[in-house]
Amino acid sequence: GYRTLVIDTDPQGSLSTTFGLKPTEIDDWKTVLPYFYGRAMVEAEGNEWPKSFAESVQPTYWTGLDIVGANLNLYSGEFVLGMRRNTDPEFRFHTPLDEALEDVRGQYDIILIDNPPALSLSTAAAIFAADGLVIPCPPEALDFESARAFIKLAAEILRAVRSGFNTSKEFEFLRVLITKYNGLPAHQFMAQRMLDVFKDRCVEVPMLQSAAVQSLGTELKTLYEADPTAKGRAVLKRAVESANAVNAVIEQDVISVFQARQQRRR
């Protein structure tokens, strides 16, 4: 029932693909790319500057769920952000996406931004535009260290933004989500370590690794569209229960943000 917008900022376009879009058919200027380039560069290339970020939004199969797609040319946006940062000391590399979203914030209850698995300038822009962070992390040693490094580097970038531009950023919530959990002893051990390190920042229930998710993904279906009477219904039931439990925790975080903002308005 939430009015939701999902924004794909990953040049590989994985999120776009799972929604049935073909990244090769997505117009460069119907992504976040023009906001990384800036108006001067977009118009210098003979293109029209978007009247609103809403021009990049398209509906999905699901009512109330819209998407801004991505394609491989978003890689060029990363280079342009770096170039603009080096040539223009006044350029605020962390604000393009935040400023673009101002056009559509009032149209949605929730806006989800899906980033590439790397801390880059475009990811920094997405972090700055966000009110909360959910960091997925499988219970493996290398992934655990990557998550810790990501959080540390993100904090350093935000400190640099504060010192360089006198702009502070605070999040309403930050969660580490244990994903691809198989329940075996090795995963149990690492999951407990993650809970010990991240404490209440860690979603207390993991997202299970499930054959149901993998098989449905190839059909571009969600768990909730699967036939509950088909073969493997016990596996499907466990996957749905896991997804519901994880989603309930994150939804409660979002509701808490809504409630806190409502209190501040009184």
C-alpha cells in the first residue's frame, strides 16, 4: 500500500533487469545520469535538460511501484562526477541526486535507491540523498569485512563533506541485513559475530538463502507470485516467512521515522 519509487544507480542494471527492463533499451537521459553530468554538460551535448526528475520515472507491473532504470552508460557519470569535482572546487559532488529527488519526494511514501556494491562518488551521492541505510551482507568473512570497511569509508566521506562544505548528514536509521543465510554451523557462527559487532544496527532475523528465490528470479517473479500448491511448497513457505520477517523489521524502522517526523511537526 505504500507509494514506492525504486531508483537503480548501478550501471550493471541488475535491479532494472529484475523488473523486466532491458538496460540496453533505457534512454541515458531517463536515468540519474543527467544529474551527474549537470545542466551545462547535458545542453552542451545537444540534449534538453529534464524539466523534472519525474520524466525519468516509469510505472512497473505493480500498482503504486515505480522505477528509474539504469544502463551501462552510468559508468561515465562516475568519471564526470570526479572531473567536475577536480575542475570546480565549488561543485558539491554529494548533492546531485538529493537535489533531483526534491521534484518527486512528495509523490511517494518510500524511495529506495539501489547502489552498485562499491563506495564511489555516485554511491556517496546516493548515501547523502538517503534518510536511512540498509547494508546487505552474507555471513562470510570477506563480506563481513567489506561491510565494515563500507561503513567506515562512508563515515569518512560524510566527515569530508561536513568539513569541506559545512554540511552535516544524519541518518534516521542504519541496518546491516544478513543475507543468503543457510543455517549451517559456519553461517551461524558468522551471523552471531555480525550481531555481536553491529548489535542493534543488525537486523535480528536473517534473509534465508532459498532455492525458491533463485528459481523464481529466472522467471522474473516474486515469492508472492509463486503457486503455493506447486512442487517445493515447503521451501517456498520458508522463504516467504523469512522475507516477511525481514521486511517487517525494516518496515517498522520506516514507520518509526514517519512517527518521529509527525511528532516534530506538532
